[in-house]
Amino acid sequence: MGNLPKEVIDYHYQKCSEVISKLERKFRLSSKIIHIAKVILKAIFEDEKMKSYIMRKRPESIASAVVYLAAKIYDMRITQKEICNALGISEYTLRKIYKKIIEWLTPQKVVEFFT
């Protein structure tokens, strides 16, 4: 995956950001949830191992997991089903990517998100 041109990676990142914005409008998500979702997304794209994994996933799948995680961090009551219905993806897909992100997260990364 390291062979992909920067333009392809940037395009995928932009598409993920657009899906996050779509979810923001649909669910009227707070600016703090959107901010942390975008910080997590950026961190994922900066990590070579995670970037390799997510470049094989649809932007809707990635954005759904990132927004779900950000909503959980801020204790917003939004279900996986609601997010998935809004994007036309399965709950299984969201959960799979969400779990991968959780496994990747370290306490240090979480602290960095909030500093």
C-alpha cells in the first residue's frame, strides 16, 4: 500500500472527511465530536500500518467508525444502526473497523488527540 500516489491517498482522506460532514449534518453532531473525529481520521492516515488497512476500505466505512468512536468519547447517544442506516453500510462493517481503530489506539495517542 505504500506505493500509492499521494494524490490517491489525499483523495481517499477527502472522501472520508466529506462523509464525516454528511453525518454531522444528518445527526447535528457537535463541533467537539466532529473535531475529534477529524483528529482521529488524520492520525489514522498518518500511521503507515493503519493507512495500509484503511485504504482498502470505503470512505463511508471509515467515517462511520471514526464518528461512532468520537460520539462514544463524548457520550453522545447515537447507535451503530443509526449511523449505518444513514450511510447504507452494515453494522458488521462499522464494528470491524471500529475494533481495528480501538486496537490501534494507545493511551499516548488518546492524550495527543486532546492536546
